[in-house]
Amino acid sequence: MNKKTGIITAVLFLFIAGSIFVGLSVRGGGIFGKKTQDSAGQIEPDMSAQAPPSAHQGHGGTPVLPQAEPSSLEGTESSAAFSEEAPTVEIPEAGQRFIGVKTIAAEEKSLDKNIRTVGRVEYDERRIATVNTKIGGWIENLRVNYTGRYVKKGEVLAEIYSPELVAGQQEYLNILKWSRQGVTPTVAGEISEMNRMLAQDAEAMRQAARQRLRFWDLTEAQVKRIEETGSPLRTLAVYSPVSGYVVQKAVVQGMKVQPGEKLFDLVDISTVWVVADIYEHELALIRTGQKAEITLASLPGRVFSAAIEYVAPLLAGETRTVKVRFTLNNRGAELKPQMFANVGIRIPLGKRLVVPDSAVLNTGARQLVYVDKGDGYFEPRDVSLGLKAEGLTEILSGLQAGEKVASAATFLIDSEARLKGVVK
């Protein structure tokens, strides 16, 4: 039994050793494999078979290979020119018709800028007057007793009783009487000279008292009446300095007033102002003297023409606007203060290179137009923009007159260019 087991063990050992030997021989890790590789590596390749037919033998039989021919100059120039060409996007004619592509040529044409804004009718501040009194007293007779009444220049507005004024008139009458009586002449020459000096002093005092009455706003006619009648006036009549409407009445019948207190505000609306707002981005085009057409909803069909006579030096921070002013004739009193008005200012800009607004794509960082290069190719090109007016945009640089640009479906062309990497 032990002998049989030993035989089986020997057979298994020989089988395993043979398997290992065969595996190493197949992988080339054995001695035969290495030799086989060495003998195969020692076989030299046929150089004559690898050499081209045009090769010639050098010294020692070594073949000499020909040098590569240099590329032609024309090929170099064409490749350089191709690399410098501007990128374009291709849209076949059928595709253009499908998406509605339209082109138009950039051209120079006379451009006018129309600025439309709104305005308000306001008082002409140069025709506003305030009525007050320079003496204290009581309103004894109020002739104008409501706001909005029209008064004429020189019309009596109110009558004021003032004890101070009555005393001043009486003083003037006394001085006037003294200056008229003079001094009875005497024989002595010295007394006559004294009388002359007293008469001069009396006249000076009369003139001073008369001037004081005038400073209290008594008219020349009122002073002459005091001189002719020899009695003071009980009340002082307050006259209107202008013809116009009473826009503010600060007194009532029997009210006590103080010197300098305002009694009435009057305004002459034979001329009025129209004050309009101009936005900040349009301010560079505005100048005094420019003509404007003004219309009002309350007066359909009426067009008022006026020139800008004032541009405010300050900008309103809340609305980002600047006020401009026009003066209109209002003899018929048709224009009422605080009416709204539509203002149109037409400004000629001269000849400018323009394209339609729809031809320009503004990305915020750049402005693009797509130039039609023909055969369905469009070139994206950066441009610098100027003014905009009448649906047109001025081109300052990047485009020349006569070049065609896409004016419709521009956004679709731009989308195709971005999908193909033409525009980044």
C-alpha cells in the first residue's frame, strides 16, 4: 500500500513539473524562448526593399533617402489668408426665406431728432405783484372781496383808516399854512434877512412833510386834494399796481393790518409760461432758441409755436429731468395755469450713417450687426453707436456706407452663430 502511494505521488510530481516547463516555454520565459527571440532579432531587414526606387547608393553601399520637398509659396499664402478671414455663419437662401431674413444697406441720410415731452402752464413770474401797506390801520372798506376777480391797473382794492396817516396829513397842512403866511416885512434890514431864512426853513419842512406822505403811498392827486381842501383824508385808498387776477386775498372787512403785511397777490396772465421736463440723456441736444410746437387737450387743433428761452441749471434727482421754459401769448386767457401741454421739439442732426434699430444687437458689453457677405454668409461685426432717431441708429465706426446688414430675424442669425461658435 505504501509502495502504491509513492508511485502515485511521483507521477503527480512529474505531471506538475512538466506543466510548469511547458508553460514557461510557451511564454518565452525559458531558455528556448529567449534563443528564439535572439535568433529572430539577429535577422537584418532588407534595406533595399525599404528604399524608394529613386534612392541611390552612397559610399559603402548605404542607401541615401531623398529630402522632403518644401511646400509651395502659393499654398502658404492661401492658408494664411484663410486663417485671417473673418468668421461667418452660413444660412442658405431657403433657410433665410423660412425665418424671414431681410437685408438693408447702411446709408448716409439727414436725421432729425424728435423730443416729445409734457409740460405745465404756469404763471409768468415776471407779472406777479404783491399789494401791501406801509402804515398800520384798519380795513374800513374792502372793494375786492373774493379771489379770482379781475382788476385793472389803478383800481381801488381797499381803503385803510390809519390814525398815524391822519396825523401826518395834519402836520403837513400846518407847515403848508405857515410857509404860505410868511413873515411881515419890517424896516430893519436884519429882520428882513431873518424872515427870508425862516421862509426857507418853512419851505424845506413843507417839502419834507409832503415827501413823507408820498412815502406812505399817497398819490400825487391825493396830496393835491389835501392841499386844495385843507383837510386830511380819513382813509388811504390802496390801488392795484397791475391789471390782472387776484390769486390770493389775505384780508377781510374790518381787519387790522400792520406795516408791510401782504393784502393781495395779483397776476397778469396776458403771457404765461410752459415749463417742460427734458430727460437727462436728451439734455445734450437742447439749446436755447430751439423751436417747439405746443398743443393742449383743452384746445384741439390749436398749435402754439415758441422757442426755448431758459434751460434750468439744476437736475431734479427724483425724476432725472431738467426743466425748460417757453413763453406764450395769452391775450384771450385761453391758457389756464396748471393745464397740461404736449411739447414737441424737432432738432436737425445733419447727415449721419444709419441703419434700422432692428439691425443692431446690443448685448450690453458689445453692439453687433450681421453683414451680408453674399452666398448665404453673414459676418458678425462690432460697431460703435451714436444717436437714435426716427427708428434709425447712427453708426460711428465698424461699418461703411453701402454695406448690407440683416435688418430682420437678426436674433435668429445671432442664435445660429452662437451655436456654431462663430460668436462667443
